[in-house]
Amino acid sequence: MLLPWIITIVTVIPATLGHRNRVQDDEMLVISDSTDSLNLEDFEFADKLTREELFGKHIPVEVVNDFKSDIRLPRRHKRNGVSRAAKLWPNARIPYAISPHYSPHERALLAKAVKQYHEKTCIRFVPRQTGEPDYLFIGKVDGCFSEVGRTSGVQVLSLDNGCMEYATIIHEMMHVVGFYHEHERWDRDNFIDIIWQNIDRGALDQFGKVDLSKTSYYGQPYDYKSILHYDSLAFSKNGFPTMLPKVKSATIGNARDFSDVDISKINRMYNCPVEKSVTAPFARARHVPIYSPQYHKYEDRPKIPLRSFDMQQGPINPPMAQIPSQSLVVSSSSGRVNYNSNKPSSQCEDRITVCWWTADRCRSPAIYQVMSSLCPKTCKFC
């Protein structure tokens, strides 16, 4: 009885993979000489998109990418928990070309994202001119990914079928502009707790830190509401949280549009002459379903009140950026987490910078003593 099923599986899987490979091969052939770009019809269609068409059901980038990063680094630069500073696009101008494989609806989504960058920042996505060597190619290459900032030559922004949702598009474009994920900030330990033992081992390097000075944050605080902040279940191996905000009332990973801080950082990074309006048209969805990798379904997250901040008064200091006193207690057996109101000890620090690599084995008998000595903070031993 099993033989027909085996034959079906053996036949269907190669056919499916073959189709996907052909699509990817077609995209790679287009990259070298592509000059196609968005047109007036795409932007007119974008203005008619409904909220449902813009957002649909949001599937986190890491799920689309099968737990692979959406940031691609040059081959010469291996990710080791510390990342390089991004290079900026000259004059905030990003020459681009798009794949011919996008449908009219998908082109409208791209146009909507581009339009928001143009309205809220001084970034300009401009059609690539024939023969222009350095440009961004937007296509269905392989999942959702981009390099950070400007490289050289043809730079790929992959927005495959699972990525064609407004929030995901502006997220990936913000990498193109020059930003890493919010949870990779060098000061992130003051604002979130990383629950290392709940992270899929193959994704531990997604929780490294970016080696940037404080000035690289452009005077802006840690932003729980950033479009670049992953949700609490990102890269979870067991359905339990991998990171939690130290402010218990905050929720991370439910952004559907730019935060005020996102817009401010872009404008400050590129020295935009006039501070643009920061009121995004869909600032936050009050009730957003988040995909659960454990149960393969959508789960609800708490509602978040809408907030706006005055951008004319210098650096933003919203309540969510205050350094709190709560710490976490993590069950070594189940991965469950609970808040502890006691303030963490000021002496609780790691002695090495690569604790993240073995953080899922903190309580392994073989290396327990070493980890407790070298990595007490990462392992929650203090």
C-alpha cells in the first residue's frame, strides 16, 4: 500500500524543486542586463490597494527563509557575532531594476513601498539606466534577503513569493538602505533578554551584535516598534520565546509599517535636508496574527496602543526605551520563561564575546563549569 505513495513523493518533489530552480535560473539570467522598473500604472494601482491586499497574513521572514538569515554578507566577511558598518548610497540615490516575473499586484506592492520611502525620507529609488554598472536588482531569487547598505556592481534584493507583503518589503528595503536588525544593536542587552536555550542551533548567529559605535544609532533609543525587530518566537526550536522585552508591557515583532524612530534614523543617516513627516499611513496594526513555528498556525499577540513622538525636539526618548529592572528566570528543562522583579547584578557579565555559539548547551554536564565561569550572563547563571 505504501508503494504508490512513495512513487508519488519521489516524482513530485524533484518536479517541484526543478520548477523552483528554473525560476531562480531565469532570474539570474535577467539580472545581468535588466532595466525594467516600476511605471505610473504600478503607482496608481498601489494607491488602490486595500489594507487586506497590503498586509494579508504575515509570515515572518525567518519562516519563509527556512531559518536562514535575510541578511547576506560578502563571502570575505563571515558572520561571527560582529557585523561591519554599512556603506551608504551616494546622494541617497538607489538605481534599481525589477524582475519581469512579478504580477501587477506584486508590482503595486513594490510601488507602495517605494512611494513610502520617497514620501517619508530623502531616499530615492530611481530606474537603472542602460549600462549603469552599480544597481539594485529586485527579483524572486531565493526567499527574502538583501545585503546591508551599498556594495558594488549588481546587488540583489530577493523578494520571492512568500515575501510579497508590504511590511516584509519595507523591512528588506531598510536593509538595502543600510540598517541591521534592531535586536542586533550593541546595547540590546539593556532592553531585551535573549533566551539562548530556545534558539534553533543553526540560527544562533542570528543573535549576534553589530559592532557599531553609539553614534551609529543617530541618537535614537532602542526601538521595540521598529519594522526591523523580529518577534519573540523568531528562530525558536521549541515554540517558546527566543527573546523578550525587559519592559513587560511592550510587544516586539508586530510592526506593519515604519516606526517613527525608523524614519528618523533613515533621515539622519542620509542627512536629509528636511525632517520628513513620520506619520506612516499604517503605523501599527492593533491586533496582528504572528506565525507560530511550533504549531504551524497564526497566534494572536497583545494589542499595542498607537503612539506618536515629536520629531522636532531632538532625540526621541519614548517610555519603551527606558532600561528596566526586571530579569528573567528560564527553566532549563522546558525553556519556559518568567519575569523576576529583582534587579540583575551589576557584576553579571560574560568574560568572552562568543558565548552565543554554545548558549544552547549552558547546562550540559560536559561544559557546565566552563560556561558558568566564562558566560554567566548569557547562560542566566547570575
